[in-house]
Amino acid sequence: MTGLQAALPREHYVDAALHDVERDRVLSREWTCIGRLDDLGLTAPGVPALLPERLAVVDLHGESVLVTTDAHGAAHAFFNVCRHRGSQVVPVDPALQAPAPCTARSLRCPYHSWTYALDGSLLHAPHTDEIDLDRSLFALHPVGIDTWGGWLWLHGDPASAPPLLESLAPVPRKVHRYPLDTLVLGGRLRYEVAANWKVIAENYNECYHCGPVHPELSRLVPAFAGGGSDLTWDDGVPHRDGAWTFTISGTSDRSPFPDLDEFEQVRHKGELVYPNLLLSLSAEHVAAFVLRPVAVDRTEVVCDLLFAADEVAKASFDPSDAVELWDLTNLQDWRICESVQRGMTSRAYSGGWYAPMEDASLDIRRWLLPRLGTTAPEAGDD
């Protein structure tokens, strides 16, 4: 089939067993964005330095994980499993909200009071004085942990984890003029999307759909109406005349971030950071989407709108111009992604195709398939 390339086969989007394999063999072995450090109580808003003696309980691809900072502000992460009999050290009822971030000086299992330091080492195991217990063998099982851009990142297999910045490259270099680590939350949009996470990532990574799906956005960025084929993404996306940011009007009374270059001051940039962080960078705010794959056909999405701290502190601060545009655009995306997911369940669908304008979406194959130990389907396969 000349000019078209085969997309991922159908089962990658609809097969629950393959979704579990993908979670265990790929997602759990990649650096995953968990959320904003200040939202997790690990930093103060707008301040990158980690606070000492903090505890947060988070989810990593279905695993409960304890995140701590010790007395020196060093970060640690562990599976939430006591080394004695397997109880959760901090009980988490999946039907309830996770425990709120808090101050902590140690971690004590509620079952038999085995107690751990904030670095995961075993401090005390009651009624074991009469045996030669080597405490060094009973530390909590570690999870890889690092920070970048004001976000917490975890890795389920720390022994094999590459350095975070190496894994994220080249994105940190491409966005280094945006003050990501000091931005603060100005608005949050939460969604539950009835689609596989890869459908959402692929949709984000191309603008072939922008003309039909996003008429308002295409009026703000006229090149989108033609599918964005002529855009130079490294320089950013130009707006219509008189517009310079992603808001309903295309303008804002908020000041651009101070260190942006001449293109970034008036254009829009976007980055997909595999596996689950989508970044849309405007001159005066950043929309950050964190994807959480819940099931083969369901993804939770948190869209944080991040602004400079001094702008948010103003009595006149009103993010509704950005929130309105993003919510409108997001809902358009989710509706079409859910339609794609429903179509993929049909017996008539065996696999899709990438048109030339969708070349960037091929990244999902290039990223995923080597990690699964498989190869891309050949054009013409059916």
C-alpha cells in the first residue's frame, strides 16, 4: 500500500491480556510521571527544593508506592509492602482516596509494628531480640525515583533504570527556557477517557485531525486547518495575526515567561514525553497532561494549567481564558479518541494506517515495539 504505513495491530488497543503484558514489561520499567511535587506535598509551591521528612502515597501502574524525603531532603521510594508478612505499611483502600501527604519521621507497619526509617531501612522488629536478625536484609523494596521540571518520576525496576535525564532526552534541552520547576497550579481539569492510553498519545502527536476536530483551535492557529504538515515544530507553532498564546482570544494580560527566545514568546510548542506526560507550552502558561492507564480501554487524564507564581499571586489572576480553550479542545479530543476506541473493537478492524502527515505518530511504534521485543508490521500486512 504505497504511501501508507501500518499502525499498531488491533490487539494493542483492545486486548486486556496484552495490556497487562505492556504494563508489566514496558510501562513498569520506564520512568513514569506521577504528578507535581508541590501537589504531592514534597515541595512548597514555586520552590523546587524538596521539603524534609515528608511522606506521600502514590500509584505506579497499579502498585502502591511510598515516597519519602528524609531529614536531609533526599528523596526515596518503596513498594508499599512490609518485609515481614506483606501488609501494606500505609494501608490504602482502593475504594477510598489515597492518604494525604504528611510529615513523617518513620514508617510503622500497622500489623506487627515493624518500623522503617525514611530511607527504607528496617529500624525495629518487635520480639526478635532472641534471634540473629540481619536488618540489612529486610529493607523495603526500592522504587526508582527522581525529579525533573517540578514533577515526580518513578521507575518500577531501579536496577535497570537509566538516568532520568537520559531517558527524557531531548525534551529537557528543547524546553529549558520555560521555568517548569517553579510554575504553580492555576487550574486543573480531570477526565476519564474511554480509550486506550496509546490512542490518546497518538492523537496528541499529530495534527492531521485538527481541522475536522478542532475548528476553534484552527482559527487560532490557521496552519492546523491544513493538518499542520508545513509546521516547523522545533521553532513552535505560529498563531494568527495579533495572537501569541493559547487562550480564547489568543492574547492575555499575563506576562510571557522572561527567558523565552523570540519564537517562544509568540508561538506554541508541544512535546510528548513517553510514556505519559504531554506538554503544551505557551508563552505565559503550560498545559501538562498526565495519563494514567487504568484498563485497556480506559485512561485517567489530569490536565494541569501551570502559571508563574507571581501571576497567580495577583488579586486579578483569572485563568479562565486558558481553562475555557483547553477544556473545549480536550473534550473534542476525548470524544474522537473514544470513537476510535469503539471502532477498534469492531470485527472489521484489524489495524490502521498512517498517512504521510501522521509520521510523528509512528513514534508510538518505534517506542513501544522494541520494548515488547517485537517488530513493526510491514506495509500491506492485514
